[in-house]
Amino acid sequence: MRKGAADNYRKGTAIARHREWRGWRDTVYDYGQWCRLWGTLIRWLFSHLIQNVKAIFRYRWMFSYLTVPSFFDRLCFGLRGAALRAARNNLNYLARDVTRTLTTIFSADLHLHPGSKKAEALNRRILCFDELLPALLGKGFPNCKTILFQEYPMYLPSLINQHSPVHYISQSELYGLPADVCPLPSFEAGLAIEDDFPKIGCCMLSSNMPCDGSIMTSMIQERRIGLPTQPLNVPLRWKRGEVQDYAVAEILSAIAFLEEHSGERFDWDALRDACEIWNEQNKAKFEKWELNRTAIPPHTGASAWLYRIFEHQAVCGEREALENDRRVNALLREQVAAGICPKTIRHRAVVWNTPANNYANFNNWLLECWGIDSVCEMIDIHGTGLIDTSSRESMLRGVAEMIETSTMRAHTKGGSELMLDDLWEKYEAYHADMILMFDQISCKGVGAISGLFEEGARQRGIRMCTVRQDLMDPTSITRREMRNDVNVFMQTVVNETPLDPSLVDFDDDESW
Amino acid sequence: MKDLKYIHFFEDLLEQADNELVRQERESGGVAVGYSCYYLPEALLNCGKAFSVRLRAPNTGSLDISQYYMTSFICGYTRALFERAFEGGMNFLDFYASSDTCQQMVRVVENIRELELISNPRFSWGIIDAPLKLTPHGLRLYVEQIRGHILQPLAERCGVDVSDAAIRAAVEEHNEMCAIFEQIAALRREDNPRVTPREFHILSLVSYACPTARILPYLRETLDELLVRERDASDRWRARVIVVGSELDDYAFTEILENCRCYVAADRYCFGSIPGRQRIPLREDADALEQVCRWYLETNQCPRFMSQEKILQRRELVSELAKEYRADGVLYEQAKFCDFWGYERTLNTQVMREEYGLPTLGIDREYVVRGSGQLATRIQAFMESLEIKKLQGGGEDA
């Protein structure tokens, strides 16, 4: 009997006993990239050895970063050809950028360097932004570093290690927060309550994004962190033309606030340069989407959407990211032109609603187990407008729109019709034959229109599989339960047999 | 104390959203405007022939249909509104004024729109985008949104007069009602007060759920009655509290408190009188719409306001109310699954206790609370703790 992928897993953790065999070329490539990742991590560790070791012991979430090689392997599970190369390029770029930022964070962190004049001086050059605010605005302060405050202690660890949010969510609940709130703001509140945010920056630009829970968690964070804070109020009905004046006024007010606390003048030319780079990054993404509409979708899954989120939020306007995009697109184009599809694709799925951070490699499992390729994902689609850099006014409007259509928010805010209509549109555009709908149980904004999705799919005769998840809380819904929702649907509704039966049911609760 | 003359009539009015006075007003050509949030300035929804009805779903039973459409993790109030609309209980509405402030709330009107639940040919809706902090450009946005998405559609589709003069007339009538409430509220500061918490909650609810012009005569008469009402011989209240929190339109909640001999000295919750039943000052030399909008933004106590000055304002207001109404403690209540009040309750339960020295209890509750023994037990325990503090000398150790 042919061995399945799960036969290589250790019981309970689903960690592979040995590296995946992908054929000679791909295996050697993958191994080489894996070694490069280790090189990046080792270089980072030894660049500031004492500081980094202190950080690992000071912050519980830092432990998650030690498991990054395994995380990247999970995201590359099953990939071949251009998809593998694109994934490794994206992920290794991400590793390089994150390690650089962690160095800045820990060098300035007053928890690690109490009373340090050097750290204080560095902090005067650090602007903290809410993680959902794209760092593009910060490019207007070229002498400062913009850090997405919750991105490194919260968002990335929640993807890397499924257990990382559990402790912090528990802390929030012990503090009195209801257990039904979204785990994302609850995780953030837990970090603030535990004083586990690095003590950095000269000021904080918070925001009302993406949801009601995020608005409220900023109240707890502001209280505990103690930085001068200004909320950037981003309009909710962002499709309306008349709210754009307000959005621009808010950005101008934020710039004045940042100028006041950093002591720097806003550099409009620097912002223009960054916007132009961002436009190119966006165009590269448009091309990727177009390629995924073909019969050979060359790159799908978390290594694509996670990179997109990171690019939109943290490295927008960064030339190095653009170069990575161009490199990746060349690989993807080549594969599509050659007409090579290295995987068995039975179904083309549009994946809607926010994915589960605690199961980032869910797409890989879908493809390997059932041949379901996630050709289009809602989380991948945001900030799609190009910024007109011809004048300050037009540039501000473009930046405002980019912020308004930030990760998740592009669909979950602005009216239910945005999330509904775009789904049916994407279903057609990507020639899909099924929808995979995440039922993120604590997301009230989407939950409150769940019936409309059901009705819409039924009226259109579209097959829709609902998968329950709780964003980043594996104690509510486990990975195994998520898989089971798909298994039951595929076996009982679609009447199919799996491509790899070993992957239908396995235990990975103890996995990172 | 002797029952108030109209209290049973008021109770009957609260038995359904489409009550007797609402029907009378519609029959005489009124335009029924439903709304569910303080962000929609009530006074403006009463311009010309329009009249506001703050939406409730009394006698809510099963929520099975809303569970399918909205899941079971959504606040009971919004689900109940949806269920009522689905059942046909909101067909009397001519306009639904909503705000994208609480996402669960705005999803009600979006579901109603998508599923075409209101069987009324005149029915339409408007949704505003409102700011989360007080700034001059925020006020501009708010005014434009109210004008463009509420007043203009009311004028164009329902023929409502929304001129400056009509706004001033609506505010005048609103202020008349508020003046009555200010006097009734003042009675709550007395020892052995002449108005019970349950009565006050009912009065407050009918004032929101009925056309102002039609409820005013009854309120006037009730005030006169209260001013000369004979008190009971002894003060039966064990402690006085302020209730702070989310949407609360079920006076059974206040009954539970009353049964525990807990006096609600001030009601700082949605559907309560603070804010909402204070007169709006209007100057003659400035635009009425802008003045009204400014008033509603400045007095708004919604926890979604995330700027520091509004966060502090909310706490300061509770502290001032505690002094003004001589409250012994604060009760933060939160509708289950309400994200805003979930966080506000959690944090302020601790802040009010530790920084303001006010004994504070935080609870979450369902939309329908009638017969909740668990709630009664918690209130009783809180009452006991307040009594003990009084015996110990004023609660310094709170």
C-alpha cells in the first residue's frame, strides 16, 4: 500500500519524521531554502546574542519564533515547482524582515534595557502603529522606524504556534473579559494585562480597525502601555465618497500628532516614493491574481495570503519586497506558460471570511487531502486601489483608501453587500466550483449575515462548505475539528474519496 | 405607595412595538421612524410628521430564525429585532434609521434590506457612519451623514419637513418632554423617593417607544401626580445604585433590582434617561441641525468613543452621578455578546472600584431577563456587600 503523508507524522504533533520527498530538484531546492532560513535565524541570534536571549526569556510569545522552521515547512507542505519556489521566497523574505524588526524592537525595549540612554534615544525614532494600520504613512518620516505594535508579539506568533494565544486569552478572561469576544483583541488585551508588549516607541497611533472588539481592546492597551496615543478614526462606510474628506482630515491630524511626538517634519517626497513602490507591489499582486484565474493556479495558500497581509501592512513601499514580488512573478509566469500543473486539482474553491491563524496551513491540507485548491481567498484581497501620486491631495486620498481597505476590513466593513457581492463575483471570475466558508464563531459582524451567505449560495446553486473556527483560539475549535467539517462535507455531500486517505484524520493538537 | 394613574396603560403600551399610540399617529398621517441607538438624534427623527420609535421586541420568545440568519453568538437585542421583523412585527415602520456604530445592530437593517422583511411599500432605510471621537471634522461628518442618509431620504421619500424651523419645533417638543423627566429624575435624589425604579424605567421606555406628542399629556399628568404623591411611611431601600451599561428595554430587569430592595438612583444605559432626557440648548443664530448633532455627539456615552477624553468623560459622569444621586454603588450591566460593553464593563468595574472608590458590580445578562434567579442572587449579594460597607462606615475599604 502506498504510504500517505500522515504516515510520516509523529503521533499527536503531526511533525514529520523526515523531510518531505518532492522529487530530486524540488527536494534539493527546498532543503537549500530551509538552510538559508536557518542562516537568517542564526545570524539574527548571534548579532545581539545577550539581548535576544534575554528577550526569549522575557517574552512568552518569543518562544513561538523558535519554531519558525517548522512553521515554514508546514506552509510548504505538498508544494512543488513554482509554488514551492514562490512560497520559500516569500517566507524567507518575511524571515529576513521580521528578524531585522525584532532587532530594532529589542534594542529599544526598555523592559530589556531599563534606564538605557541608548534605548531611549532609539525610542524617540520609533513610531508605533496599530497593526491594522499600514505602515505606508510612516514612510513620510524617513528618519523614523514605524513598527506595527501588535504584529510581532501577537499576530505572527498566533500563526506560527497555535498555542501561543491560549495563555494570553486566558489572562484576558481572568481579568473579566467575556469569552465570546474575538480572540484577536482578546490576545492583545492579554498581552497588555501581562505587560508583555515591548516597551518601545515615542507615541502610538491606534485605530478602530478592523472591528468593534479592536476598538475596545485599544482602551485596555492604552491604559497599560502608557504611550501618548491618538486614535485614527477610519470611516466604516468606506465606499461612500462623502466620507473621504473626513478620512483625509484624520490622516492629517495623525501626521500632526506624529510630528509633535517624534520632533520630525513630515516628508511628502518620501511618502510619494513609497506610494509609487506600493503601486508596483500592488500591480505585481494583480498579476498573481490573474495567474490564479488560469487553469493552472501557480501559487495559492498561506504562503501567498500571509505574504500579502505582511506586504500590505508592514512592508508596503519597501523596494526589497517589490524585488521579491518580481522574482516570484517571473517564476509563476514561467510555470503557467509551460502549462505545467504539478498538483492534482479536483476543485477550485473560493475561501471566504478570515482564515484561522491557528491553522495557517489549512490550504495545504485541503489540496493534499481532497484536491481542493484555494484559488481565491478573501483575506488576500485588500488595498487594491492604486495611489495617485500627482498631488498631495490625491496621494492622501489614495493612502486613506488603502487604510480603509485594510486586511479583513475591506470586506467586513462598508456594508454587508461588499462581502456578499464580491464573493459571487469572485466565484465567477476564478472559475470556482465550490465555496469554502469560514464560520469564525466569535466574529459577530460576519456571523450576523451568515444566513445571507447560505441563502445566496442556495439560490445560485453553489456548493458551499462551512468550516467552523475561532481565528486563533484552538481551545474552542481544533484543527482536527476544522478538517472534520471538510471531511464530512466531501464524503457525504460531494461523495468523493480523498486523494490521500492518511490525511483524513490525524491528531495534531500538540503541534505548534 | 398608591399606583400611578397611567402605569397600567404604560405597561400595555410596552407590550408591543406597534402600540396604540404608534397606530394612532400613523393613522393620522405620521411617518414611523424606527431606530435603536443614541447616535441617531431622537429629536431630529421627530421633525414634521415623522415620529421616532426606539425599537424593542417585547415578549420575545424563541430566537430560532435569527439563530439561523445571525448565529447564536450575536446579542439578544439585535436577534430579537430581526426575529420580530421576520415575523412581520415591524411592518408599521416607514423608515429605519440605523448607524454603523455597533456592527451587530447595523446587520439587523442589512438583513431586513436583503431579505425584504418589511412589508410596507413606503418602507426605506438609512445608515450613517459616525465618528468615534470629538473633532471639528468629526462633527462635519456626523452632520453630513445625518443630513444625507436620514433627513434627506425622510424628506424625499416620506415628505417629511426637515427644515430648520421644523427641527426647532421638534427640539422644542423634545425639550418639553425632557423638562418633565428632569423633574421626575430630581425626585430620585430624595430620601424615600416618591417614584420607584420600576416606574421610572417604564416612564422612560414609553417616552422612547411612543410618539412624543401623544405621550406628552400622559407624562405631564404623571409628573403632577408624582409631585403630590404620598410616600410610604418608611424607606424600604437597602441601597442606592447607578445602573450603567448597554441597551436595556426590559423593565423586568429593574423589577429584579427592586425586589432586592435596590433603588436605581440613576439610569446611565441605552434606553435610560442619562443621556437622552436632558433639554437640548438651541441658539437662534446658528444652524439647528448642527447644534443638535453637536449635542448628541458631546453627550453620547457609547463606549465605542475611543479617544481618551471621552473614555474619561464616561467614568467622570458615573462618578458625578454617584455624588449627585447619592448612590452607594455602581452596577455595570452588559448585554451578552455585546463587544463594546463587554470591554467597558470589564475595565470600568475595576477602575470605578479602585480609582473612584465606588463599590461596583459587573454583570452580563440576556435580552429577556424575566425570572432570572441567577441575576437576583448576584444583586442580593451586592446589596449585602453595600449594607456591610455602610455598617463599616462608608465603604473606605471597598
